[in-house]
Amino acid sequence: MRSFLEIYDLASGTSRVLLHSDRHIEAPNWDPSGETLLINAEGRLFRVPLANPKLIAVETGIAQRLNNDHGISPDGRQIVISSHHEGKGSQIYLLPATGGDPIKISPEAPSWWHGWSPDGKALAYVAARGEKTVIDVYTLPLGGTETRLTMGEGHCDGPDFSADGALIYYNCDRDGHAQIWVMQADGTQQRKLFADDCVNWFPHPSPDGQHLLYLAYPPGTLGHPANLPVALCLCDPNGQNRRRILEFTGGQGTMNVPNWAPDSRSFAFVRYEP
């Protein structure tokens, strides 16, 4: 499959191709400067300048088996990655934004990063602990101890903080198939945002707090596979005014991690073609 890294503009309702590649690229983040995107491809991390789009490798030291769960700190000084290079399952690491040696911060494996609190003090991620294979949502204050927020009610994934840090949006299949849920940042007041027949994943609130973007799979989809007919959907933060804005071949890799521009006027995504 050929990869197309695109930017969707909310005002015009149109998208443009920033970069296309025969490499399998995934999961764009927008740097807080607004000048570059961060993506992964084939286990490595790359920066893509908007002014001169090309893949520029980011040094990640011994971490050479990255998955698509990575991001940039709100102050732009650090990168968080999820990598399998230790052979124990995915673990979470921090490194300088310019690249460098990774420092492991997740207490156990497997752990997959998904969100950074707006104040830069905490991470949201999903993990399985002990003998259990169920995936739950956790938070970790930098330098602190992880807190489990969901308790095995179903497969929970894709946690991302609201613009003010008070809420965490996530997807969960506790009612049969994945829908978008929201809770307080401490794990209380968990509720389903809306219900429909689609299998909905990876909710991402806009930095200005005005929009919620998510990925909709066809009914009956199991997990979050690649290369299916999917839709990008936009709604209000309370789940109202839902609408499909793009349809294409995608899924895994399209927007697993926060992908909004800092000014909330656009977002990045990846679609795929044979």
C-alpha cells in the first residue's frame, strides 16, 4: 500500500497531500511550533517539515522497533515513544525533541502511550498488567506512580486529554463494540458520549476545545485493523453534531495519536492506496 500524509483544513473542508511514499508511514503528530509533523515508518521515527516535506530521521538510540504510539510534549522539548526493542512488549520512553537516547518511564510492559496532559505533567496510555490480557487506561505523572482508570470493563484504548486537561476521551467496547467514552481525568464519571453502529476509535479533542475528531470503522469490525474503508468524523466535545468529513482506505496508522494543528484549524492524517 502507498501512504499519503495529508492535511485537512476545517475552514475550506478540503485536504491536501503533504507527502506520499512507498514506505508505510503512520500516526502524524503536529509539533507545537506548527512547522513540522512527526511520523513513524517501519519501526523508526521521522520529522516532516511542512515547508519542505521529506522524511528526516529522528535519532532514537537503541529504540529501533517503534510502533505508532508517539507524541511531542506541550512545550515541544520532549518526544515520547512506544517501542518493542527490549523484547518484552511495548514500553514507553522519553527522549529530547532533537533526538537522543531513550529513557524508559513505563513501570511494566506492555504499555502504549496515547496522550499528554496540556500542562505537560502527566501521560495517558493503555496497558495490560499482571496475568491479565485486558487493555485498560492508565495515567502517569512524570516522576510519579501510574494510576489505573478503567477496570477491565472491556478493551479500552486511545486515551487523549481534553483541551483543559479535565477530561480524558477514549474508546471502549464494554457495550459490545467500540464507542467513544469520556471520563474525568481521575477516572470518575465514565460515560459513553454517543452510540451508533460504527466501530469508533481514537478520539482527539482539538486544542481550542471546540471539536472532537474520531475514526469510524464499518459495523462489525474487530479491533483497529489497517486498510479498511473508514471515515474521519467530527463532532462537538459533548458528542453532538456528528458528521463524516472524509472517507478513504485507512485505519491502523491513520490517526492513532493526537494529530491536531496547534491552532486547531487543521489536522493531519494518513490514508492508503494500493
